[in-house]
Amino acid sequence: MRGRGLPMRPLPRTVWRRIIADYLRRDQAPLSPGDWAAVDAAVAESHAAHAVGRRFLPVQEGVAPGIAVLPGGPGPGRERRGRPERGLSLGLVHSDFPVPPRGPGFLPAVLRAGREAARTCALAEDHLILHGHPALGHQGLLGARGRNVLPLGDWRRPERAREDLIRGLERLVRRGFRGPFALVLHPDRLAAAGPGGWPPDLARSFAAGIVPTWHMGREQVLIASVNPDTMDLAVAQPLTTAYLPAGEAGQFRVFALVALRTKDPGAICTLEAWRS
């Protein structure tokens, strides 16, 4: 659902909890409360282990439950750099898996499948954060209009890698951003730093994290000043597991409702090899 202007009025939290409880349909699933606790723990652990975007982005949880659209424009004081505030549709990340056959290994099978579903959700969330979802109005950090773009050189020469990173940091600092800064790059790019890594003072410049991820291409590096004024990940529905009583056995769905809010694209600098 695409929204315009202000978001819809949020539902009272008590009403929202009842709606979620009815939607999750956990009381209809072949799991006890203790089993559900084990599923929740397994799903949360797997998601935390694989979700990369949350390692460097501020996470705003508990955003107005019951709405379909969030404010997605620039924050206070950034109107001159960003675009006018607009509605931003929430993104549903989910993965379904069938209820396994009943038997001695039933719960372990559910836990294994739940962990894999959570991993799939983490990958989908990271893709949304970095690459966006045009149909929902999500540009992603790598494609944000108004970001800074600089050439990316040949990192087989370690000194060129250092030069590129320093230029990216200097571009953001000159534009008034003071961090903390995050560096997101392909693992092969990180390996280019060599066994000794980058100089300690350069590494310390990325206080928000140096994050290698396979979601990044080898020909693009992301540097960003990350704080709640520039960008965040809004979470309307934390990752959870629902039971869908469809078919003979039914299935489980692991899902979350999230939105990347790029409040100031000027806080992003991408280094791109094709511009060399």
C-alpha cells in the first residue's frame, strides 16, 4: 500500500496486540507454549547472526503499530539537503516453511526450519536496506538519490584503498557530517587491506563498524554517517513466527515489517569502480 501525506492514525496498542495474536494463530498450531518459546529463541538467534544492516544502522523499534506508511523524508534541519517528506511503505520480509511430520524429531525439525527461515528474512532485509525495493518506494542506501559518488580505484595497491577511504570520509566531513561513520564492503575488498589491515587511525574512523557482506558487489563500497538524524531502520513488527492453517498440515511463516528511512542522502558516499 502506497501512502501520501501523513501516515494513518495508529491503532491503540491493546487492539494491535489482539490483532497480532489473532493473525499469528499460535493457539491453532501443534506447539505448546514451551515449544513456541524455543522457536522464538531459535529464530531470534539466527536472525541476529545473519542480519548485517542492523550492525551499523540505528534501529527504531516500536514505531506506531497498526500503520501501513511511515514518514520517509528528511529529518529536522535537513530539508535543504533532502527531499520533501513523503510516505514510505513498510516492507514485509518473510519466509514460509511447512509443518514437518509429527514424531520424535518434530520440534528439532521445526527449529531447524525456523532458523533457516530467519536467515532468509535477514538476507531479504539486508537486500532491502542496501538495494531497496522500487515498488515500495525504497531506494536503498546504494541507490539513494542525492548521495555522494566518488571513483573506486584498484585496491590491489593497499595505498589506493587508503586513499579512496580517506577521500570518502573527507567528502562527508566537508559536507558537515561528523559520524559515527560506517564502512560496508564486499569481503574481497576487506581482504585487500592485507594481513596488517588498515592503519589504526583509519580503522578507528569507522566507529559505527567495518561491515563485510556478500550483498555488496566488488565494484562498490559504502561509507555513511549513521545516526538517527540521517538514517534508521524502522521496525513496525519485529521478527516473529505465525502459524498458517493452510492445507492438510499447515505451515509456519517467519516475518517482519520494516522500512529503511534515509533522512539525509547526503550522509551517504558510495565509491564506484565504473566511475574511475
